Amino acid sequence: MKHIVKIMTLVVAMASLWIGLLQTSVVPHSHTWLLPIYFVVSLGCYGLLMVGVGLMQFPTCPQEAVLLQQDILEAKGFLKQRGVDVGSD
């Protein structure tokens, strides 16, 4: 929920800035209409950057891998008791 609030705050701030620029003549009118497109492209680039950074910093969890393998073996044993073919080990 916190992430949604941050995004909505950013959208409202950008919309108010854009409307303010449309009403004043600080930026040429032809450039002002392109600002939402620049904003969407910038937001997409930021999103891709954050995904890339998240993938580069993805932690490895050897303890969790061991626990997962134990859970898999336990599930296979449970299913074999019930007569379900779970494949070879």
C-alpha cells in the first residue's frame, strides 16, 4: 500500500506541474504538450532500471535451498504413500 501512495503522490505532483506549465508561458506551448510522454518514458526507464538493479542484487539463500529440497522429498514420500507416481529421484 505504501508503494501505491508514493506513485500516486508522484503522479499528482507531475500533473500539477504540467497544468501549471500549461497555464503559464515559461515553457513553449508546443513543448509542454510533450511532457506527459516524456514522463511516461522516463517512468518506464526508471522501472527497467529498478528491475535490473534488483536482479543484480538478488540474494542467494543456500539454507532456504536445503529446506526446499527437504520439503520436496517430504512431499514425494507423502505422495508415494498415497500411490501417486512422482517420477524417479
